[in-house]
Amino acid sequence: MENKKISEKIFYIGANDKDLDIFEGQYKIPNGISYNSYIIKDEKIAIMDTIDKRKTTEWLENIENVLNGDIPNYLVISHLEPDHAYNIEMISKKYPNMKLVGNQKTFEMLPQFFNIENLEERKIVVKEGDTLSLGEHCLQFFMAPMVHWPEVMVEYEQKEKILFSADGFGKFGSLDVDEPWEEEARRYYFNIVGKYGMPVQALLKKASTLDIKTICPLHGPILRENLEYYIKKYDMWSRYQSDDEETVLILCGSIHGNTLNCCKQLQQILKNEGKESILLDITRTDTDVLLSNAFKYKKVIFASSSYNAGLFSPMENLLNWLKAKNYQNKKIGLIENGSWAPSAAKVMKEIIAQMKNIEIIEPVVTIKSTLNEESKKALNELAKNMNSNS
């Protein structure tokens, strides 16, 4: 998609990165990632963000191909995270008369990353609702603090009705990968932006006043059709509502396999009742995938072995990660296993008690090593109660 025209005067100048295996040091990206950047070429020329250092050479070639000898007037800085901002100092040196456009917080944070010569003379500080005319095209600026850094802002191009949405509406995966948007966009959203539901809601409220025809994010595909679908998903996710309210998600942390066998029996019980379920072994599934699924489903069962008079560490880590990401609005069932002193449920409850609007469905199922008649009965009761509409 390099150098592709978005319209007659707006160009994509980003790059795909298929060689990066882990994004932000923690998220596996088997289909790579895109670093998106754009140019608006009017009477005045604006570069919309830079990209990651890994693709600097390609980005510069794209810029030069589009500019064809012209000189950019502005660099608009939506977000200072290095995968979007790494080349700010370099491109500022290349075009010493180019102005830098950002908000007050942008320029407070910029010196933490770069030493821009004559910054005071070069910076243009914008605030909420300000506009920047490029000729036929005009950018309007909207602040989006904590989506997901404090300096973030988005830009609305008034003529062509394009929202340059920073990290909003982003997705893992390079642009030439043919895959559904939703799953990788959800994994991206909840792991990177998901903690900040209220700021996302504030930004969506601003966006609802605009006539948006195209969304240009800093990662993932340009969105042109069925924008209501994407906006609805972001509204749902930022309200911490679930995509699926019926399927039961079972997240299992098992040491020797007995807890996992219990979860498999639970799946069979649910199947016999005509209920859908998904079982994920948390010791063999990446945390970011677990988190994305935990937010996707309304009904979630956490099943864990006890360990050192506490909780099996993979489950403890997962629950603390969910707490840090503002996990809420769920129906939760608990299963614990302990051969002599089951302790997992107590610790799970302590962590879950710090989350918002969580309904713990009784009974808590306690297994001592393997299922017996009593624990089988409790398992059947939990399955029944998880599927109750009350």
C-alpha cells in the first residue's frame, strides 16, 4: 500500500513490518504490524506523523516520492510513542523550515525524546478545536489525553471528512494480510488502550459531532466502509461491554492436569445442556490473547490449582493483569484445586474484589486432587447457574 493515494491530495507513506515478532516487547504479532503515516499535499504540505526506526529508510523514500522535490510546511505530531515519533528529530533536520504542530503537552514531553534545534521558533501549539488551513484542506484538532498517552490528539480534515485517529481504531497485522479486523483489533485495543475506557468515551463523544467518511489510524487498515461497525465496537469496548454474552469462557491454570480434566468435564456438561464454551489453558496461551478473550465474553470461569498456600502463579499474574486493565462487568465462576489445603479461590476472590461490577456465581467448586461425587455435583450446579439469566 506504500505511496497509495487516499485521495487526489492525500497519500499513505507508511510501511509494513513483517520482521518484528513482538510488539512493545510483549505482544506477539505473527502477521506483523503497520506503521502508518500520511501526507496532505495542498498549497501547504503537512506530514501526518513519522514512523518507527525500523522502517526509516522506506518512509523517507515514500516521502520523497510523494513530495517530488516540494518542501513540507508542517509535521503534525499526534502521538510521541517511538513507533510513531522516532523520526521527528531527523525529519526536522532534513527540512529546517518545517513547523512542528502539537499541543501543549506534546511540547512539554518532546524534549524527553529529542533535541530539536530552534524548537521555540518552529513549534505551533494547538488546542481543542483549533484549525490549520492547508489551502483547500483544513485540519481541526481534538485533544485525546490518555488514549493512551497524555499528549495524544487526533485531527479531522474538514474537506474530505477524514479522521486521523492516532492509535484509535488500530490493529495488529501488516496491511497486506487478509484477516478479519475484529479479533486483532480487540487484542490491540484491550492490551494497549483498554485501561482508558473513559478517555476513549470522551473522544467518541467528540467524534460523534463530526461527519466522518474515512478513518486513518496509526496502525492497521484505513477504514472507509461501514464505519458504524467500527465505532460501535469501540463504544462497546470502552464501556467494558462484552461482545458475547452467552458463550462460557473457561480459563484454566493446571499443574499436573487434574484441574484441566475438571474443566474438560465442565465443557461436556455445558455441551450436554446445549451451551457453547471455550477452554483456554493459561499456561500455553499468551497473556495478551487471554486478556482479549476475557474481555470478549461476559461469562468467565477461572479454574486454578493452589500453590504454596496461595494461587498458581500464571493465574495470579493473569488476574492482576486484568485488574490493571480495568476488568469489569462480568459473571464469574471459580474452581479451585488443592490436594490438602485448597487456597486458590481465596486469593482469586481477593483480586476480583478489587474489580468493578463483578458477579461471582455460586457455588465455588473445590476439588481435592481429582473430582469426586460431591465436586461433580458442585460442577453441575455451577454450569447451571452460569447459564441462568438471573
